[in-house]
Amino acid sequence: DVKVTQSSRYLVKRTGEKVFLECVQDMDHENMFWYRQDPGLGLRLIYFSYDVKMKEKGDIPEGYSVSREKKERFSLILESASTNQTSMYLCASSPSPVGGEQYFGPGTRLTVT
Amino acid sequence: GEDVEQSLFLSVREGDSSVINCTYTDSSSTYLYWYKQEPGAGLQLLTYIFSNMDMKQDQRLTVLLNKKDKHLSLRIADTQTGDSAIYFCAEAGNYGGSQGNLIFGKGTKLSVKP
């Protein structure tokens, strides 16, 4: 079974803090994704990566950055957390190039106070 | 552009069939997916259908695809309280030329009443 793990299930941070969300997958997948999920807005793609050290902006990259130094690990960084970044963050991975099915981690619920 | 539309809510009685509908706009999509999200959890891949198929059945789940109308549906037979969740429809996108990206609908919240 594909396993995608995220470093924390729940996180509380203060405004202005730098926040790191980690995601690890164990299936040697090429592609990895970060989404945020908000009520009424569904899933919105923040960034994705299709190879080590490669990254592409999604729909809402502002206020975020990412890092992919190793194939299995994709980190989402909030440079200076703000209250409007309070959300559920979901990481996913998928094989390449065909199929497209994505496998999701359990999510990190981040609260910024 | 690419967009996936779903109704937001569906309520059924236990034992009835549930039908969740979805429309998509990218006629070049090769795969279409259904995901399930239980409260507080990530998304779980339920099933998918290839675009040259009309129907796919997997136990209690039936997926119907009407390519002409760009309409996808998920039927759950004998719906149980454990089926209560949010169901997302997704199509394979082509974001920035990279394959593997998915475009998700906003999700349909299925409530099953005993």
C-alpha cells in the first residue's frame, strides 16, 4: 500500500512565525502536491513538484514556498504565518507520467493565532 | 479553462441508493476519479474510470460516464451510515504541461440517516 505521512495532525502557531509542514511518501512517486482545504472552497493547489528540486506554482502560491531536496520528501513552508492561512493542509503523491491518481496523507490542521 | 462542478449536499436513508453527480469541462481528460473524505481525514481514492469506458462497477459502487455531456456519476448501492463522508470528483488536468495533476470539484457531503 502507498503510504503518505505528514509530520503533524494538528499544529498551532502564532502570527509571524515560520512554519514547516513535512510530507513523506514511501512509493518512489515522481509527483508530490500540497493543497489547502477550506469549507466551501474545496481543495486548492498551492504547489507541486514533479522531480527533485523542481517545483511549480499552483493556484494559490502566495505566502508559501516549498522544498524538495529528496524524492520522498516535500516540505511546505509558511514564511510568516498569518491568520488567513489557518486551514487543513493536505499532501499527496502520484506516479508519473500516466494515470494521475493521487494518494493523500491524513492532513495537518493548522491554526494561526 | 478546466472546472469540475458538484452539488454540495446529498441526504439519503440507510439502505437506499445514493447518486452523486459531477460535470467537468476538459474533454481531453483521460481519467476521472472519485475520492472519499471522512471527517478529519485525508482523501481516499475510491475508484476511477478511463475516458473510453461508459461504466465501471466495483462491489457497491457504480461509476457512469457520459462523455458527450461531460457528466460523471457515482452510485452507491445499499448506502450505510459508514458511507457518510464528502465525495470528490476529479479529472486529470494538464497544469503547466505537467501530467499527474488533478482538478477537484468542491465535494458533495453525503449524509446517511438511519
